[in-house]
Amino acid sequence: MRTVTFGINITLDGYCDHTLMNPAEELMDYYTAMMDDVDLLFFGRVMYQLMFPYWADVAREQSGTDGENRFAERMASIDRVVISGSLNTADEKTRIVRTDPAGELLRLKQLPGKKIMVDTVSMLPELIKAGLIDELKLVVHPVIAGQGRPLLQAGSIKDKLNLKLVDTIRFPSGCMALHYVK
């Protein structure tokens, strides 16, 4: 069975709005390396529309820094599933699924392949409740935002989920990558 990884950038106070953080080149290398073990990206509509076509355009035009270009190339090469009831079209590497995110992720998890990377805050509680998230890779930024979208809404998880910290990476920027498994 494939491993499902949830990965995201987060502030010290638990917000995950990427506009609140200061990007660092070292993080592009970290995320690019993380994608080496991934052959499917699983998005909600909002995150998908933030990521694409932006990264596909950077990959095609080579318009970013060296690290951004490498990350963009890797992101653009991976197949994607987006869960959306309202999205009408997507690029050729993306399949739109209309309903049952947990059921779809379970089906995909049972297929052969590398890891599945999940990047959807809106569906995270449902996927955790269904027992589908095997590991979390959080990059904590040295920022207290005081606002934004929280990783989890209060009360969205009824049962506590105990995790084991298996790796940490400290970056010169002050960011910390934390790798947890069930």
C-alpha cells in the first residue's frame, strides 16, 4: 500500500497561508527532494488553483530562481488529482474528482506506485478521520502571523492523533522541517 504524506508550510502560531511566510531558496531544494518519492499529488481546488498553472508556467519559462525552476519542473511532471465540485477544466496531467475525497484517496492508496502527496487543508480533518494520512511533513516558519487559515479548525478532529517525530531539519533561514509518522 502506498504512503500518503501531508506536507505544508506553517507559521509558529499554526496558520498555513503561504503569503504570510518568507520563502527561502533552501526550502525549494527541500521540497524538490521530497517530491523524488512522490508520483501523485492530491489537491483540493483552492490549493490546486494556487499551485497550477503557476508552477507549470515557471517550469516551462524557467522564470524562477534555480531552486524554484527545479521545484517547478518536478511539480509539473507529477500526475495530479484535484477534488472539486466546481472546477470545470484542468491541465492534461490533472484528473478532476467530484465527490468522496476519502474514498478516492483510499482507492489511490491501494494502487501500486510511489508516495501520494496531499496538500489540502480543507479536507485534512476528513482524511485524518478516515486514517489515510500516514505522515506529516510540516515546515515551521519563524513567523507569528496572528491571522490566516489555521491548519485545523477548532473541533474538526474529535479523536486525538498521536504522532512520532522521526526527523527534523533546521534551515539557516530559521525554518524547521518536522517529519511525523503515525
